[in-house]
Amino acid sequence: MSDKIHVQRVSSFGKADWRAVRSNGAPLFEIRLQISSMLNGSHYFVIGPRGEVVRHGTFNFDTWDYPEIAQILTAIVTAVVPGSEVDVELDAPQQASGT
């Protein structure tokens, strides 16, 4: 049976800091994204439970939108935990409402 891993944003601001947790809520690691518009200029860092970088690399993308974010995070998690089932929690931006 594969691991079920949920990925969620660490902060309500920005899309660079993420946390991967097991289905029982146990934290696995955090993911930090550094986004660049240059080809292969974007980097990711997987941060272990003791604050150490356990994996890092580069990635590129066509359009930085929610489906692309989910695809990149899923690829990072499955590289660290092969065979895992990944669920990425993407919150759509809140719309301001006028009164």
C-alpha cells in the first residue's frame, strides 16, 4: 500500500513554503521554492525535520499557475517518497468584496 501524503501551504501568503504530512497528520518535511523566470533558474529545497536540506534541485515551468504548482510539488514529493499518493491543497486567491 502506498503512502498518502498531503501537501499544504505553510503560510497564507505566497506560494513558496509548503509542508508535506502523512495521512495521519505526522509531518514529513517542508518544501521551499525559489521561483525564477529564467530557464532552470527556479530551485527547490526539501527541508528535513531537523532543519537540514535533504534534497534540492532545479525545475522550470511554462506558466506559474495552480495546476503547475501542484504538478511540481507532486513531482518533488514522489522523488523523495517513491510510490506515494500525493494530494496538494491549493487555495484559490481570495477575492476582495466591496461594500
